[in-house]
Amino acid sequence: MDAPVAVKGPTQARPESPPRRDRSPPQRHVYMDYNATTPLEPEVMQAVEEAMRDAWGNPSSPYPAGRKAKDIINVARENLAKMIGGKPQDIIFTSGGTESNNLVIHSVVKYFHENQTSKENKGEHHKPHFITSAVEHDSIRLPLEHLAREEMAAVTFVSVSKVSGQVEADDILAAVRPTTCLVTVMLANNETGVIMPVPAISQRVKALNQRRASSGLPPVLVHTDAAQVLGKRRVDVGDLGVDFLTIVGHKFYGPRIGALYVRGLGELTPLRPMLFGGGQERNFRPGTENTPMIAGLGKAAELVSENCEAYEAHMRAVRDYLEERLVAEFGKKRIHLNSQFPGTERLPNTCNFSIRGPQLQGRLVLAQCQTLVASVGSACHSDREDRPSPVLLSCGIPLDVARNALRLSLGRSTSKAEVDRVVEDLKQAVAWLEAGPGTKGPLPVDAPCQEA
């Protein structure tokens, strides 16, 4: 999923970029890019190390080291299932979120063709049809665009509401066709933190499937990419009502592998492998299991199950404090909180905001920061220079505001003292940019910000 990135400015300034302000004495960086990736918890590192040392055997082998590895994998599967309210037998380990998402999409394509009743007409109406939102992660958007480009599938990208920032269930249902086979909507957006109405979508699709069955049409399956939500608020697959759910370890202080939940795997919900090999994971995802990383993923899931409410409460309190400090220091007219939509739930750790001003593009501000380590949006889009986020534009954020956006995403250990340091860092960076390149030396901490 999101590759880790810390936007600290280029090694050589672009021609249009102002020179960096003089460096103050070295300061400890404050990391606020937890939506991109998280560090490993000490308990997770310990679980990985113990598995590397004691469970090096092949999990398919009968000797003690192999049995030890198999036991660790089984425990991890149970921990993941507990974290999401599912059953262990419905969990498949993968290399990460990108593989899990692609596995769902390509599996559904295969299943559609296996069960296609009419083989005569090979036109548009007999391609599998997918419905997704216009703000999905690239590991959903790009494979669907590829299938559409190769004329292997039809895809509808549903816009999000400019009022709520969410994709509306009504709009999803309105896009359904007789050949629709999958609805895939992320559980929370990685840039805005907006929680999508996945339970409502699943309920509507379930009711629709009852009517489709009476007409002889196949059911529409529902998938959600839960990468950004796990570890930040409780997730229960029963409440969500989904058929597939993607799990990404490095978003909740685990290693960079993942898993896929499939409701009633092989019985209620179909899954078709993309890989073929030694039969591991019941042939759904063969390949000798990465026991140490699976051990770490299981431990990370166990910590979430035990502490999720505490994690959520802490991150929400610090996030709210951050937004209060931004408004207090820059003023309500200058700060635009891009991730706040009235009446819409959002992740407890995500603050997407813009500081208004013609010289204050997000990348330029970050390039002048000496303490803050963050990003302007999705880390997967870190090479897009100063182009505004398509996600923010889709949500109705004006072009000039979206261009100035910064995404600060907090973690379990982020403190209010660190927030204070970051806000002061932002104040100095903004004052430096607005003073112009002719200014000599670093600006004082209390340098005033001009009102726009």
C-alpha cells in the first residue's frame, strides 16, 4: 500500500522553489506520517525475532521446527480473526494490501466467467462489471483501469459527495447492472480519514441480491480495503457485512505483509488463486509461508484487540489538540481543515489541512520545515510534485486550497508537546516563505504570520 515517505524537500531546489532557510541547531524530528507506515511495536519485533530463531523450519514439514512454525501461523491466524470479528479459517495470508486487493479483483473476474450463463454474446453486456469509488487507493484503481483498458471488464467509478466526503450508498446502488459482480469501497480514505458507509452499502447490496436471485442473476459481492482503519478503531466484519476485507500489517505497527478475510472461504464466498504452487494456504495463496513476518502480524493484531479503544482515544485527543493549535496560531480564515465534513465520521488520527497563501503549496512548506516529517497526501503519489490531490478535488476542496494541503497523521505515541513543536515549525516555515528569498538567517520562533 502506501510506501513510507518523509517529504523533507529535494536535495536540489526546483527553480521555482525558494532557498531553504538557515538551519537551526539540530532538532529531533517529529514523525506525523503514520497513515503511510508505522514502526514495529517492541512486542512485534520480539515475536519476529523468536520465530526467526526458533521456528525456522518449513511449516509443511513434520519435524519439530516445522511444527513450531505451523503452530505460530495458526496462532497468528486466530489473532487476526479475533481483531476483525471473523473466523480463523476465513483468513488467508498475503504479501500485503496490494496483493490482497488484486487477488479479490482477479478472483471475481475468474468467478464471473466460470458462471456466465450465456457465452454467445461477447459484447459489453457480458463483461464483469465493477463498482468502486473515485477516491480508492491505487491498488484498487489501477487494476480496475487495466481490466477496463484491456476490455476484460467494465468499471464504474462513483464520485464522492462534496457535502460528506463519502461515497453515497444510493449512488453505488444506482450504478448496479445485471453483470455487476463486485462493489469495492475502502473503509476509510487514507488522505482525508473519512469513514465510508460500508455497512449501509452492504445492507443495500444484500437486499438487492435477494431480488437478483429471483431473477436468476448472480449475487454482487462486497469488498472493503480496511488498511487505514485497523488499529485506529474497532472493525467487525459482521457489522460491516462484507464478503472480503483487506488487512495491511504495516498500518498497525506490524510487518509489511498482509492478509485477506473471505467470508465463508470456499463455501459462501468464492476465491480463485493468482499463484499456483505447493498448496499452502489451502491452495488459495500457495508459497512457503513467511513465518517470522506472520508471527509479527499476529502479535500486532493481538495488541490491537487488547488496546484499540485506548489507541483511538489517545490519537483523537492529540488530533483535536493539533487542529485547535493550528486554528489558534494561523487563524480561522487561513486554516482550511480539508478532512472535516459536518456529520461525517473520520479516523481519529488524521488531519488534512491547508494554510491559505499563494506561496504556501504543501511541498514548499514541508521543504522549509526543520522538525516535521509528514507528507502532502498519499505516499504512493509522492512523485506528483505540486499537483493537487485528486482525492481532495473530488471532495470539493477548491484547487488553490488543495494545492496547499498537508496530511498529518498521528500515532500511538504522538504527544501534545510534539504537536506544539510541529506548529512552531510550521509557523517559521510559513513566515520564511512569505518573507521571500532575500531574508537572511532563520526567523525567530515568534515571527508573526501575515493574515491572508
